Amino acid sequence: MADTTTEKIPFWLDPKKRAILFQIGVFCLVALLAYYLVSNTLTNLKRQHIATGWGFLHKESAFEIGESMIPYSSANTYARALLVGALNTVKVSFIGIVLSVFFGTLIGVARLSSNWLVSKLAGIFIEVMQDIPVLLQLFFWYAIFYETFPSPRQALHPMAGLYLCNRGVAMAFLSPHPAHKYMLLAFLAALVLSYAVYRWARQRQARKGLPFPVFWTSLALIIGLPLAVWLAFGAPMQMDVPKLVGFNFKGGISFSPEFIALLLGLVLYTSAFVAEVVRAGIQSVGKGQTEAAKAIGLKQGQILNLVILPQALRVIIPPLTSQMLNLTKNSSLAVAIGFPDFVSVANTTINQTGQSIEGVALIMAVYLIFSLSTSVFMNWYNKRAALVER
Amino acid sequence: MAGDATSIAAADTLKPPSTRKGVVGWVRANLFNGVFNSILTLVTLWMLYKLVPPLVRWAFIDSAWHTGGAACHKVSGACWSVVTQNFRFIIFGFFPYDMQWRPLVAMLILFALLFFSQNRKYWNRFLLYAWIAGLFAMGLLMKGGLFGLAPVDSTQWGGLPLTLLLSVFGLTAAYPLGVILALGRQSQMSGLRTLCILYIELIRGVPLISLLFMASIIFPLFLPEGVTINKILRAQVAIILFTAAYIAEVVRGGLQGMARGQYEAAESLGLNYYLTMRLIILPQALKIVIPPTVSILISAFKDTSLVAIIALFDLLKTSQSVLSNPEWMGFSPEVYVFIAVIYFLGCFSMSNYSRKLERELSTEEY
Amino acid sequence: MKMTKLCVLALAAVFMLSTVALAGTLQDVRAKGFIQAGVNGGVFGFSMPDKKGVWKGLDVDTARAIAAAVFGDASKVKYVALTAVQRLPALQSGEIDVLCRNTTQTLTRDTVNGLNFAHVNFYDGQGFLVPKKLGVKSAKELDGATVCVLPGTTTELNAADFFRSHGMKWKPVVIENTSELNKAFFAGRCDVLTSDSSQLAAQRSVSPNPANYVLLPEIISKEPLAPVVRHGDDQWYDVVNWTVMALIQAEELGITSKNVDQMLKSKDPRIKRFLGVTPGLGKALGLDNKWAYNIVKQVGNYGEIFDRNVGPKTKLGLQRGLNALWTKGGLMYAAPFR
């Protein structure tokens, strides 16, 4: 059909134009729906005299928050209250992620153990924890905590400086000392130095083929530098031991039952999933890889470091990140057991101000920020992993 | 290998050493192979010894099964009476007491359908009709109003039927939506693709509880004056919208797993987009993603427990309601263990099935 | 094709389950044949499902009384369990017709939130409950205490105000679920439980060892709890308001669910008017003339409701106190029925 020109094709038969038309249609529908909902909402808000806008953020919150990482009182603003909540979410998510990865790896390795008993128990743990809703687990651990532990005056005292009671766990901790700041600096410096040593050792090995004990050097640096600083300050060993003052323990560091129940539930639930991820990752590396590595004369540690882990991690990291994200999102269930995370504080804010739209929008925005930053990290990682591939 | 023939012959004649077989052999090979494993076994056994007997004592020996609340407080073990005495409320919630056979029958129909659906021999047109008829029958039993069944308002639905309803209907309705979203995300039209990506990432980026909050407190504001939608339905819609985003990602995995040749073959046959998808791509892609879809069903089943936070009386909320009765205060572990067992049975059978299916499907490919 | 059918079916289902209401609430309620009442999910004595899933309690009986007044049938109520954060939106959006969920009347709620409060059905005030062994005699000694409190309530704000005005530090434990909160307190999670004092008394009386707990003398707030309706629907407001008053009036006149049938023959003009023997009052409200009779016959008078749900013979064992009739030193006072 040589005489067919673009002008002669009716636009509804031209796939390109049709696609554009179709998309315009879809966009119109979405826009119409959005317009319908927004206009309804605006009329409703007006009719029911519900206040709108973000002005409430600067008003006095007038409510207290149980635990906070920054100074806060009921005389502060809603904005600060919400910040306290967001920090609490970050805190519980961060600790939860670290613990879940640790225990999950342990259980995943146990699942692959040649010890029948350990492997079976790990399997049972994984199956049971995965199959019970995390919310139910939170309720369960919270109930166990406050229904079975004694009151502060009869607190369990399993070892010096550690108290367990239905108000939580109080632990002795180093009293604040100026040395700590410098120790932290020394620790950071050691991390940077270790990285430099690693780069240098790699380059040297590439040039001259000489190996260098990077791991041991780094370990020595990371432990040694802060220790040296500590000794230089005269080894301050003053411990801040919790004491029962009035109603509660004071001093040391303490964790509330809500925090512990939340952490316990999240960590147990997530580590079961992490264990499966780790197991699958390790199993994904074929046996031939180990054998081949042995054949070219690598040592056990080198096999793990240079052959197994790089391949396993490529399989493990993406699902692991999504588990971390799940943990962060699940931490929103704190509202059910009264840990003041972001959702819980936002919930109270909605309740006191009546501004539900702003409140829920804030919740969504905060979690989206967490998720998007993780996605950005994931994309970066995937790019790196892809570069390694041949 | 040269030694193969001889070693097989030797195996025929020589018996293995006694330490390699029987109970002793098994224990040696699986529990005490090496110093580290031996220590591990002993430590684990000691922990089990410390943990299991007191637990058994608590759960079975010292426990009370059919007493009142006051008598229960005197028992040192578990008080299972809190479950047995309130069993029907925990399971059926507010459903009128003398009509509770109806949700029971509805659940039995559901279990029967699920039972038949798990065998792939029965996957045919007839099963589809059976499902449609079954869903209709279940709806009728729950709602009433026809064939002489007294109508029961949906505000009175609760307990296990509500949990099942939210998860089964949630997945059924989310599935088509998820497939459409996945197709949109893979589409050539950039505008449409952006829209779908936006939706999927937005939903997957926020916790379900925020959507439930939205459904329970904001959604009424979206509707024109005077129009209201039932609370259960609103929560159901939130669950559907949430699940659809996850299904979309699973289906996308299936679509990406399709060989390029499949598309090209369909194109060369002159099939248009709709026919290509319907006849060639989707049947294969959806088959690949059955196992991950089952895991989404499992999470949907577990996630429905979140509706307890917005005061819908699902299984978790009915049990909490029992616990707030002064007579039964303080027996949370017992009730929660009971609920956990129900959830566990549901999820475990589904994940077992998913694994079985995965094996079947993977063997078929070769 | 199949998809289209499914969509149509789904849409139809949505419309079946959604309700359109634009006329006055009374007409809507009449048309749909039942009242939707928002209640608390679990406060023993006020609203809580029993073993058979039947709602029981003082707030529940108030809702039943409204149904008796409107339909002559107290059972025509559908209960929607609401959390603290859900209760106001549920009423504003029209999901429920009346909110009977121990809600405190405040100026903000009455004005900014677009609500109307009917006659109070329970007078309360916020107090503190502590274990006896703490040895605390006054709320002013609570510096540094851990306090269990429901979030998002007037209670939470009152407590914050109280501790602030006395320059004391405290640590709140906030759980949105009333029963979880009470459980946490009795298990020793907090030193203090703060709530409406009737609730505290109730919680104490049902705790494992009531003698181990004391109510502190301070009452730090006024908590008039009343049924709530939407702003701007005067007829429906009148129905709810006068239903609560009718419960009080019946007690004042000595009419109970047992003697109401004999009372129909009473010579007292006040009783005759009240029970509709002399017609007029019901019609003025847009109700049946027997509305008050139906309330008393099916639900009882205020005293009966009180005694049945929270009174001295129940597990809660509350005294009438502020909730006694005005003739007996309380605050329960109904405007004249004429």
C-alpha cells in the first residue's frame, strides 16, 4: 500500500495518536475524580466548621509524651511533638533493623546447620513467627511484660546494675564524661583510617600481588584508638547505677515496656523473614563455587570473603532492604500498645485538633520519605552490583 | 571415576559400620558430628529441658478449662476457660446468637471451596462457577434478607468470618486491579506508566494503618453531604487498594519473566494488544506468579488484624473485648495464644500449599 | 466483558451498602427503620458487648431509649463501635445518627466541631486512682509518677494542665484502648490511673483486689457526659434531648418499667401528659404520643438504667452522687413536660 500516507490514516487507527488520546482520557478521569473528591471535601469542611491549614503546628500541644530523645514538655508546639514522634520511629526502626539482621542471619545460618536439632528448631521458629500477625505479637509481648513482671520495688535483679520490672528495664551505664566525646571522634577516625588502609592494601595487592591483613589491622584500629583515648583520660570508670527514687528508677539508661514489647515483636517477626532471605542467599551460591575456590588454593576465610559473600549478598541485599522497610512500616503499629512513635503522636494530634486530613497526610509523607530514601539507596546499590557483573 | 565399579560392589557386600546406621548412627551423624555441634546440641537440649516442661505444666497440667473467671484466678496454670466460656463471641462477634449457624455454614463453604481449589485437577470452568455460587451463598448467609433468612446488618458482622471476609474479598477484588496496574506499569505509554508507578510506589511506601486511618476518618469527608459508606466496606476498600499495589509488583515480575519471543510471536500473528495479553502473555505470566500470590494472600490474612485498631470487631478485637470484661481480666496470654493458633493454622496451611505448588510448577517446566 | 460485569456488580454493591440521607435525621431514621448509634468499644457498665454479643450499658440504654421513642421498639438500634479519634468524624459525616460514647461536653466541641450536646446522662469528674501501698494521700504528691491516661481525650489535657500548674513532672503511658489501659494499670505498669472518677471507682471495684487501691480526694475537672448530635438539625436534637429528660422525669414521677401500665390509669395530670394519656407532647416532638410510655416500658427510667448497669448492686457498685435526682441532692433535673 504505497499510496498510504499518514494523512489518510484516521487518527483512531494510528497507534501513537490513539495512545495519546487514551492517556488524555485516563488523565481526565483521574482529574475529574480528584476534583470531585476535593470539592466534596472542601464543602464538607466548610459546612462542618472543621479548621484547616497547618497553623496548628505552631500551637501549644498541651499533652505530654512518655519518652523522648529531645527535651519536650506539654508547653511545646505540636510541631515539636511530631518531631519527637518521628525521632522515636527512627530510633525503634534503627535498633530493630540492626537486631533483626543480626538474629535473622544467626537463625538463617542455624537453619542450614548440619545439626538436626538446631536446624529443626530454627525451622519451627521461622514458620511460627512468620505465621502470626505482628500486631498480635505486639499485644502478646506487651501483656506478658506487664502481667508477669513485678513492680519496681520488687524488681528482678539478675545481675549488678540491671533491674527488670513492669516499668521496663533499667541498666547501669557509664556516667557522662568529657572523654566520651573524644572516644567517639577516635572511633570515627579509626573507621576512616580502616577504609584508607583497605584501599591502599587493594592497590598494593593489584600492583605487587602482596596480601595485607586488612581485617586485623582495621579491628586493631577500631578498638585500639578509642581505647587509647580512654586511657589517656585516665580510664574513667564511673558507672551510673539505676536507683529506686520515689516511684521509679532513676539513673543509668532505661527502656519502657512499650518500647521493649514493640522491639521484641518487630525483631522476632522480621528476623524470621530475614532468616529465610539469608538462607536463600547462601543456598543460591552453588557448591561448585566453593570447590573451585578451594581448587585454586584460597583459604577458608578468603573463600567466604572473596567468593561466597559477594555472590550471596547480591541475592540477599534487595529482599533484605524490603524487610527493613517492612519493619519501619510495621513500627507504626506502636500506636496499639502506646509507644509514642510518629503515628501515635499524629493520632493524638488529630484527636486534639480535629484536623484529620493534615494528620494522615503527615503520616503518609513521613513514611514516604523513609521509603523513597531507601529506594534511592537501593538503586545506587543495584548500579554498583551491576558494575561488578561481567 | 575408576573406583566406581568397585565401590558399588563393595557396598553390596560389606555392611556399613554399626555407628553409621540405626538410632546411634543417626544421632552421631546429625547431632554430634564434631565438637562444636556436640556443644550446640547439649546447650539446646538443656534450654529445651528448662523451657518445655514448665510450659506443658502451665498449658495442660495446671490449667482450668471450664470454670468461671473467679475460679480461674486461683489456678496456677493457664485459664483456658476464658476461651471456652467466650468461644462463640470470639469467633462470631455480634452476629445474632441464635443465627450463628449461618456464618458457620458460610465459613464451611469457604473452606470446602479452598480445599477443592488447591488441587489443580479441579481447575476448570466448573470450579469458577462453584466459586461464584459459593460467594453468593456466603453473602446470602451473612446478609440474609432472601429465602426467609432474617436480614443481619453488616455492623453485626465480626470475629473470624469478618477476618476471612476482609482477606478473601480483599484479594479477589485486588487481583484484577493489580493486574491492570502491572500492565500499566509495563505499558509503552509514558503518561500512563508514570501514573501507575506513582500509585504503586505511593501505596507501597506507606503503612497499611495510615490507609485504614484514611478510610475510617477522612474518607467520609470525600463524599457529598449525606452519603455514607459502611465502616466495614471502607476498611475493605483500603485493604483492596493496599493489596492491589503489592499484587501489581508480583504480576510485573511475571510479565518481566516472559521471553521477548512471546511478544514477537503474538505480534507476528497480528494480535492486537488486548488479545496478546489475554491469550499469550497473561495466562503464562499469571501462572508463574501463583506462589508469590499465595504469599500475598497470607500477608493479607495477617494484615486484616490491623482493623482492630480502627475498632472493627475482627478476631483480634473480639478477643480483646472479652479481656476487658472484669471477670476475665488478666488472661491475655491464653486468649492471644488461642488467636495465634488460629492465625498460624491458616497461614501455615497456605504457605505449605504455596511451597507444594512451587515444586509442582517448577518440575513441569522441564 | 467479564470485567465490565464485575465492575457493574461491584458498583451496585457499593451503592447497596452506601446510604444517601439528605432530609432531617428523624425522617432518615424513620425511613431506614433503625438508629445508628456510636458507642465505646468496651467500657464495662457504659457500653460493652456481653458473652452473646449483645450490647449492654448506660450509654447503650440511652440509645435504646431513643429508639423506643422514635419507633416504639428499643431494639431498633445498630451500634457502631468507635475509638476516641473516630467518634467526632463519624458523627460529622453522618455515619451515625447519635453518639452515646461518654463524651464530655466542651465549648470547642459544641461550636468549632459542629456538634450539639443533649441533656447530660452522666455527671462525672476526673480523679486519680493509686495503689494503697504507695502511701500517697494527695494528687499533689505525685511528682515523678507514671500515669496511665487515654490519649486524645479531655482527660489527657486536664492531667497535663494539673501537673504543669503544680510544677510536677510525670510520665504518661497512653494506650488508646480503654481495656488495655486499665489492664496495664492493675498489672502495675503505672503508679496512677487517671480518668473520670466513676470509671475509676468502677475499675477499682472490678479489679482483683479492690481494697488495695484508693481514689485520691482531688477531682480536677468537670466531665458532663452527654449524647451528641450534629449541629443544625433541631428536630432530631429535640428528640434526643427530651428522651434523656424523659428518663429523668419518669424517675421523678415514680414511673418504672414495672408500674408503667398501672400509671396509665393515674389521675395525676402530669403523669397523664407524660405518658400520652392526655395527648400532645409526643406530637410536638414529631413522635408518637406514647413515646414516653414506650421508653419507660421497654428501657426503664433513669434510676433503673443506672442501677442495672452501674449501680450499687452491679460489679461496678457506683453510688448515685451527682447523678441523683435534684430532689435527692443530685444534678439530674428535667425541664417541665408541658
